[in-house]
Amino acid sequence: MNVFGRLGLRAQLALALVAVALLGIGIATLFSNFGLPGLVNQAARSRLERQAGHLSSVAAAFYSDKGRWTPAAGSAVVHEGRIAGIEAELLNARGARIAGRAQLERGAAPMRVPILVDGKRVGVLVVTSAGNQMLTPEEQHLSHSLDRLHLISAGVSALAALLVALLVAETLARPLRRIRLAAERMEEGELETRVDISGSNELAAVGHALNRLAATLEHEEEVRRESVADLAHELRTPVSGLLSRIEAAQDGVLEDRRANLEAMHSETLRLSILLDDLTRLAEAQRPGMLIEKHPLDLATIGAEQAETFSPRFAEKAIDFEAALASAPVLGDAGRLGQIVSNLLENALRYTPEGGRVFLRVREDGKSAVLEVTDTGGGIAPEDLRHVFTRFWRGEKSRSRETGGAGIGLAIVAGLVHAHDGRIDVESKLDRGSTFRVTLPLAAQLHE
């Protein structure tokens, strides 16, 4: 990581804004230095041209007065030029020097101006600025003043940019600092921590996202604790029953050994079913390793499970119907059968005697839809979002009476997602529930 990357956000913003300000001043100064000297020199050249033209007129007047060049006329012309701030050399028409400093051509920017009398050239003036400098002292002072103003403006701009940068950096860093502190507290296990939302829309969005993450983690932690408690309860009941019967048999207080063994066998089966559920849940959470997809008809899977469950529904005096229309999909027949079986098992468990369960398979646009509808007690609106959470059960006392460890629907959700599908539930208290599985049609998967 470079040095800039190791700086804090405030320092980075301050340096960035100061750099931008200095860059702007530097570009402005660069263009000024390219443009202003040329303009100043051009103005000085124009001034020199005007002075030279005027001095040429004066020289022409001296020539006209005598009709020739005289030493006095030459000296007067040179003197007049010096009064105007220019050095002049007077030459006759043949180029011979009459007066003035020789070799002005070697000075700075000499200018040659013809001297005309009645349209006839009678001589030449070679002129340059006094001291062989194009710029007068006043013009040089102006140029130096402009340079100083550039430096002053650069310093003032850099200072202003630094102050603005510190203000902006503090404004941005304050909510980010709160977000960081909240994240660190969450990392330490304080999942109830929430971020005080403020700042720009982007920072507020980050704060909202972090709060939603914290709420999700807090909920998952609550579910984990409840899951551990539920699992402990499910294991404790059969284990306690087994332990008490084994101790009773050891103490010789049970006379009916056959009945005791049957009860122990029942508790062992209950443990076995719970362990099987846990195993299936673990498999459902890594479905990509366990599912082999092949073309099949979802109606066929539904028919097989309907045939298996029909006697069980009849035994409980529940009216069971199935409407199965062809719906080709790509899937694992065993896992799809497990989905239908778990949904029917759930309906059988929570539908009272005299109720009704309806299994339906159909096509809906580009999807295959499987629905299991029951007339059971339904699910409370606040519990709907939890039904596919592992180990979660509404009205736990009633759930334990009907059996189950709150794993079946979690398995269903995992297997449905493994088939690139979606599962939804609609339910009303005392009116029943509908679980709907939506899978892509086989033709869709190949498009």
C-alpha cells in the first residue's frame, strides 16, 4: 500500500482538494505566462513604433528646414529621441551615420523607420528602447506585479482548498466513523447495535444496509438459540424416557418386560426419525453436490406421492384430491418426490379430521407449478416469514403434540432453490394454507 493509501480519509480528501486547487492555479498561471508576456511585449512594440514614427516626422522637419542633413539636426533628432525614452541612430539616404549611437542593430529589438520628405526617402532612423530594453521600467514593474499576484492567488487558493477539504472531510468522515464503530460493535457480538443514519444519500444507504444486516444477524442468532433449545428438547424427551425405563429395568421394578421394550423401541424410533431429519436438512443445504437433473414430468412425481399418501389421509378422515396436468421439468426425481412428500406430510399433520387437502400440478406460462392446499389452522401473518427457517415452529406446544422438529419445510426450501425454483406460502388463520412451488419448464432451461 502506498503512502497516500495509509492516510486517513480526511487527510486524503484534504490533499486531493489542495492538489486540485494547485493544479487549477498552475494551469491558469501557465496560460497567463504564455499569453501575458506576449501581450505586454506587443504593447511595448506598438509604443516603440509610435515613438519612432513621431521621431521620423521630427527628423523630416529638420531636413526640410535646411534641405540637407546637418550635424546639429542629427544631434537634435537623437536628443529628441532620448527625451521620449528611446535611443536613435540617424542615417542618410546612402546609409552613412549622421548622429547617434552606432550598431543599434545589436541591441534589443531595433526598429528601422524611413524618413520621407515629399515622398522621397532622405534618411533612416534606427531606434530601440532606452537601455536596449523593450519594456520600460513601468512595464517591467507591471510584469513583476502580475507574477506576484499569481503566487499570492496560488497560496490563497491552496489555503481555501485546505479549509474546504477539512470541512468536507469531517462531514464525510463523521458518519463513516459511526458506521465503522457500529460494525466493530457488531463484530464483537453486540448485534442489537444500530447505526444513527445521517449524511448523504449514499452514506444513509450504507447505514440502512448495515442496520438490515444487523437485524438479519440478530434474527439468525435468535433462531439459532431457539433451534438449540428445540433440538435439546426433542433429544431430551426420548433420551429421558429411555434412561428412566433402563433404570427401572435395572432396579427390577417393571414387570411387563415386553411393554417396556416396545416403549423403548418407540423412543428409539423417535430419535432415529429426528436424526434422519437432521441428515436430510444437512443434505438440502448442499444440494449442488447431491442433485442429478434429468427430464421428467412433475405430474408423475405428484401421482406417485398421491398414491402413497391417499391411505394415510383416508385413515385420518381427510378428503384428499389431486389434479395433475403434465408439466415437464429438469430435476432429480428423488428430491422432487421428497419436496412433494414433505408438503403432504405437513398438510396431513396440521389438517384436522374432516378437513380437505388438495394437490395440484399445472403449467403456468413458462413455469411448472405444484400446489398443496389444506384446510388446517393456518399460519399467523407475523409467522409467515419464518416457516422455511430450520427448527422454527409456530405454537410450539401444539407442534410437539402433532410431532415434527420444524425441519421439513426448511428441507423443502433448500431443495426447491437447488432446482432453480421458488417456494411461496399463502395462509389465513382458521382457513388453511397453500404452499406453491414454481420450477422452470424443461424447455425454458434449454433456451
